[in-house]
Amino acid sequence: MAARQTCGQCRKRFYICLSKKLDCCLECFDGTPADPSSLMTLPAPAVHRPTA
């Protein structure tokens, strides 16, 4: 599912599946700005702390 939700050009991941015909999001295709609420955000990187 991740592959169908990820833009092939800008690599942004969306909550919806993108069109196979376009192979990219609308922002990359024609400049239409993407709604920020439709984008998935990556989780914060884990902080590893050494144990004593």
C-alpha cells in the first residue's frame, strides 16, 4: 500500500492512493498545492541512549 500512496517524483506519502496513470501527485503533475492534512508525516526518529 505504501508504494501506491507515495509520489514517484517528490516521494511524499499521502493517506490516499495516487493515480497509477499519473504516477505522481497533483502537486508534481500540474502544480496544484497538496492539502497538508492529506500528507503522512514520518514519526520522529528514535533517540537511543546508552544504558549505565
